[in-house]
Amino acid sequence: MKIFILSIVQGITEFLPVSSSGHLSILENIFSVKNQLTVCVFLHFGTLLALICFLYKEIFYILASPFRRDKDNLKLLGLLFIGSIPAGVSGFLFKNSIEQIFKTPVYTGFAFLVTGLILFFTRFKQKNERGIEPNREGLINQAPTISFLSAFFIGIGQAIALIPGISRSGTTIAFGMYANIDGETATRFSFLLAIPAILGASLYELRNIQKIELRVSGIIIGILGAAISGYFALRVILKIVRKGKFAYFSYYLFLLGIITIFFYFKT
């Protein structure tokens, strides 16, 4: 039952801008979950599966771009590489420090507040985007609107989000908006940027698992739960961004941060 709850929370919070790592950090402490590393790895594979199902067209065009000489998608491939550098370097250099933060809920509470502020100020960037029509072509024809400097800036947001409580999706989408990229394009780019990040982190952590102490049924439940709830969350967040209501999540994070900090000092 615990892994099912964790899988649903992981899937939803991975893509809604409220920090999956922060929520999992709190729940794992509440549930006294054993084998936290193993659980996290398989839950992340579930969200990766959700991304692949949701973005299969974009992924196909990007992977095929070197063979088709598709300039826009070749550029997009380069943008994703540039955007992945900050998180990759930061994860390698500060891995131990980040792991210690996972063990201290009060830091997570303050990180929720920081994420809330990052999201709150996007309301000034979205004021002209209300009622935006869905982009049926996805990100395929949007690559020219993103510069390599903007991709690196978004990548810095992804690196900051290595801290539990700082939302990866929230920060990367917000940084995209701050770089004057329209909300939907920033969101789709954030989704694509998550694929190498989640895949790389999962494979790295998988190397550190010496023995998998989970039942096959638990692994299947965890992966499927995260995949299904994650796919639903992807559709929801895209609709929310189109309606110009992305900043509304900041109020939830302010409340969650205050509650987390309060209960930490109370105990």
C-alpha cells in the first residue's frame, strides 16, 4: 500500500510544479520506508515511461533529425544537450550534500517556499498568455524560438531543482518564461529536458543498488502507478499553463512549506 501511495504522489508531483523529491522525502520519513533508494529508482522509471508515451512524436523527430537533416530538430537536440549540462555537473559535484538535505525535512520546507516564490512571479510573465490556443504541432516547430543561452538558463533552473523541495518542472518552466519563451513552449521543452535528467539519475542510482529487496509485484505497482499518474499530470499541467494559471501552485507551496517547517520545529 505504501509503494502504491508513493507511486501516485511521484507521478503527480514530478510534473506538477510542486517538487516530487520534496513530497517523497516527507512521505518516506512519515512511512519509515526502507530501501528508499530502490523505491525512488523504480518510481522514476515510471515517470520516464509517462514522458516517453506523452512525447513519443517529439522524441521520434529529435532522434531522426540527424538522418533527415532536420535543422529545427537538430537545433532542439543541441538545446537539450546544453540545457542538461548544469544539472549533470551539479549532480556530480554536490551529490553528497544533496543526499544530506533529503534527510532534513526543515530544509525541504524552506525549499518549498523558494519554489513558491519562483512560481509566483511567473504571473507577471503570463498576463498576456491567457486563452492561448493549444499548439497542435507540439514543440517541433518551436525550436527556433529558443536560444542556446535560454536553454542553458533553463538548465540552471534544473540544476537548482536537485535540492529536495525545489520543483524541477516548476523551476524549468518558470525560467523558460523568464527567458521570454511562451508558456507552452517552455513547458514542452521542460518535459523533453526531463528525459535525460531522469534517465541519467536513475541509471546512476541503479548502479549503487547492491540488492533489490522489493517484490516483483511492488516494482510493477510502483512503475505503473507513477507512469499512469504521471501521464495524467502531464496533460493537466499543459492545460493549466495554457490558461495562464501556472502561478496558482505557489499558494499551495507557501502553505506546504510553512506546515513542514512548523511541524519540524514543533517536534
